[in-house]
Amino acid sequence: MDVRQPLQLLAGLSPTQFMRQHWHKKPLLVRQAIPGFKPPVPRAALLQLAGREEVESRLVQHKDGQWLLRHGPFSRRSLPSLQTREWTVLVQGVDLHDDATHALMQQFAFVPQARLDDLMISYATDGGGVGPHFDSYDVFLLQALGRRRWRIGRQKNPTLIEGMPVKILAHFEPEEEYLLEPGDMLYLPPGWAHDGVAEGECMTYSIGFRSPERAGLAHEVLLRVAEAAADEDDAPIYRDPRQSAVATPGAIPAQLQQFAREAVQHALAQPGALERALGEALTEPKPNVWFEPSSSRGLFERVVLDRRTRMMYDDQHIFINGESYHAEGPDAELMQRLADERALPPQALAHASDEVLQTLSAWCDAGWAHA
Ligand code: SIN
Ligand code: CO
């Protein structure tokens, strides 16, 4: 993607300008971000997805001043009727189940894949919504069907109404109001309060991002670093020839604490250990994702990553679905291109090394890519 090219998707801003002026900073309303937008997942298909065990879905209903929350899967009969007002069903990760939705999300790949999370679709009847709240993530809210009235504001008071199953701001302070029509889009940075209310039947697509929280990321990375360290051969064993006799046997020897400190530092100091652990963690497939193995023909003209595949890279490695490969030279360049573009055309494959072709073929067999 040429990130200096102005995009209708971003109200005529280039991705570079958008990231500099709006990302994480201020909202952007885009009228007709996608002109003539036809939602790839119609209502019936969405409600069917909400009925599947492996799909994460929620029902939010506003009834007699109360907010109700139920988790899916939902059979069609367990949802309120289409004539009932003020309910919404939210289906997470639709990009994992539908190629066109996945392709739509990739229009936002001017943000690193490591930050792109998923595409959620909500369906609401008249008056439906999830109430005034704020999220800790950036979001693009693309209006897909019908109209939704958004009120947004920088919230000074983050107090939530107590005892509600969903996060509802106790004192919502809207500053701006927009009525979104199909194809319109609203970008919101983290922390901006928002309340979207359906005006008639309504579908909204949310392109969401993941922002790792420090402690959780440390947990994931350290776990992987620890696993790699456990595989190390000839690791030294603790020795204490100078240990004196103790009258306080409960006390941990300072020398053992030092040994532990050095063991952890050693594991983290291995070249690429942290980078490898991070890349593997970031490309770990989402829970409930499985691939359908298929037998590739060995020779192929082009390769396309499966929509569920997560692929990233750093200077030394290629990461795919939680695994890492050391790569350099032209092989690395080719794999980096595959990670960036999610496909390799025939011209690119014509010069691929045998090793790359074998790896690609194994990925196709695993269902991670398709020839
Ligand atoms: C919705 O689509 O109704 C909810 C999106 C959001 O507020 O984050
Ligand atoms: Co929200």
C-alpha cells in the first residue's frame, strides 16, 4: 500500500496524514468512506454466525431502564423478534469466517498487523445499542445498513453505573452528534465516550485493534522465553562448595537468589529470544481457530494466506501462526512480502528457492495458505 496516497476511506487523507493527525489523538468522521457499500454479511448470515458454538457473540437489550447481557451462541428463536425494539446482537471476529469481511479489514492494513484485532458486526433493531461507554482501543465504526446516531465526547468522568452487566457511563457528556448512513464511517481514539443508537434496523461494522497490556504481554513473552530456555542443553547446575552450616535453615541463600537472577537474565539475553517470543505470541491464532489441512500439489503459481493466518516478521525472523523461522537474504524478502501483502504472485514465486517452496507447500498442507 502506498501510504502517501490520499484515500476516500480516510476522507481524502493519506494513511500517513491520518496516522499523524488522528490516530490515538482525535476522531474523524468520514462521509461515504466506502461509497455504495454493500455489507458482505447480510442479516441472515450474521444471525446464523451468532448461532455457532465457535463464534463469540453477545446480546444486549435495553428494557425498562435496565441493560441486559447474554452470551451466545443464539438459536434464532432465542433472540428477540425483529419487531421487538432496543436489542442488538454483536458478533466478534467475523473476518475469521468470511473472506470478503477479511478483505475489508485489510483496507486498514496501514496500521501494523500486530495491532489489527478483528472485525465485529452488530445488528440492532430500532433504538438498539450498547449504551454510552468508552473503550480502551481505537475503533473504526463503519455503517453498513440503516442509520445509527452517534453521540461522542471526551469523557472527564469515567464513573460507570454500578451493577450493570455492560459498561454504562453514569454521566455521559456528549459533545458532538452524527447520523451515519451506509458507507459512512467514524474513527474514535481510545477513551472517547460514545453512544450509538440505531434508527430503524441497523448494522455497524467495527474494525478493532488490540493494545497489549504490559503485564499480560510480559506473561506471554516470559512464558515462551522460559520454554526456550528449558530446551537448552548443558545448562549449569547450582553449586555451593562454600555454603556454611546454618542455624536458620528456612532462609534462602543469597547466592541462590543470585543464581536465579542470572538464570533469568541468561534466558532473556539469548540473541533474539525476546523478539522470537514476541513474534510467536503475536501470531498465535485466536482461540477457536482451526485450519483445514489439504494436500497441495507441490508446485503452485501463486500463494494466498488463509484469512485466519497471522503472519508477521522482524529483522531476523518470519512468524506464522505461533511458529518462528530464521530467515535472511532473498528468502526473507519473499516471506516478508507474503506477510505484508498476504499473497505472492507467480512472478515472485518463479525465483523462490527450493527451501521456500517446500515451506510454502507445508503451509498449504496445513491449511495456513492456499495455492
Ligand atoms: C455497536 O456496534 O453497536 C457497538 C460498537 C461500539 O460502541 O464499540
Ligand atoms: Co464502543
